Amino acid sequence: MNETEPGPRTPTVTPFHVADLAIEGESMPVMVHVIDHPDGRVLVDTGMTEIHPDHAEFVERVMPLDAQLDVGGIDLVVNTHLHADHCGGNRLFPGVPIHVQRRELADARTEDGYTIRDWVDGPGVTYAPLDGEVELLPGLRLVPAPGHTPGSQIVVVDTGEGPIVLVGDTAVWFGELDDPGTEGQRLVRSLEPREVWLAHVREPWSPTTR
């Protein structure tokens, strides 16, 4: 009897809700995402693990990723950018190179008020600085997307039904994808994505539902 071998698995994305911010009187979730790729588990952004005194008035609560997920099972880590609500969990991955654009890392380390530098360069935190687009795994690319910050990047996951894109804050709400206004947002739309995961919205944006 011949057995049929399973075909290649399609990468999947799982969101994790790791904090809530208080922005202009409204609560805004902070989401990070795990990509289950056939060649490894990729974490996109690391959220927050504590409330820093400098940002206490803007943070309602944190639900650290390591309380929700076995962080030891993550193979690769990506920062879309290095604002505090996206890199506060970098310390959970000591010795694991975190993939970020070189421009973003330089700005985070030198520009006053940009982020919380103790979180960027916390104990054991190491980086793999990138200069432009790179294929991190087969069919999984990191692509510069200037706009929210000059060094922002997005994650593009190719599938047979159109790409899945994880954008960090390249778009903060759906309207910025409906009517893109930055180079990064226009890039996302030009990819003709199947779905787009944002860092401050629980569900993905999809052109078929707009």
C-alpha cells in the first residue's frame, strides 16, 4: 500500500496580547506574533515585560510573553523597530541574535527620547543588524519599510494564496492600509497581501473584508 506523503506546511501566525496602552483616553492592545514556519518558530517583536517609570502613565497593564509562551521554543527573533513597546521583552532571549535594521538600531542607541535604552541593550541582548532586505527563512523575508521610523521593517511570509505580512507599527490602524500615506504603507499594499497583522489591533487586516 502506497502512503501519500504530506505536502509542505503553510506558515501560520499566532498573535499574543502582551500589554495594554492608554492612548488619548482609549485602551490600545500591544500584540506580538509567532510565525510557525516549517523551518522554525519566528517571534516578531517582544512587547513589554514590565512598566517602566518613564512610561507608567501610558501603560495600563502588561502580560509578559514568557508567562504565555515557552520562549525557549523560539528559534528566531525579529524587531520591526525598537520603540519600547516592541523591544521590552528582548531580554527574554539572551544570546539569541535579534534581527533588526542597522539604521533602526543606531537611532535607538543615539536619539534621545526614542526608546528605553536599557531595554534595547539589556543584559544578554544581542543583535544581527541588517542592511536592507534579507530572506531569513525560505519564503520569509525582512523588508525595510520606512515611515513609522526611518529604520522600520516588515516581515513578508510567502504562501500559495498571497503573502502574509506583519507590519509592526508601519500601520497602526486599518485606515492606514485602506488609504496608505507613507512609503512603508504603500509597500505593504503593493505586495497584494492575503492578510496583514498589526501590532495594535487584535485581528488581521484583509483586503477582502474592507
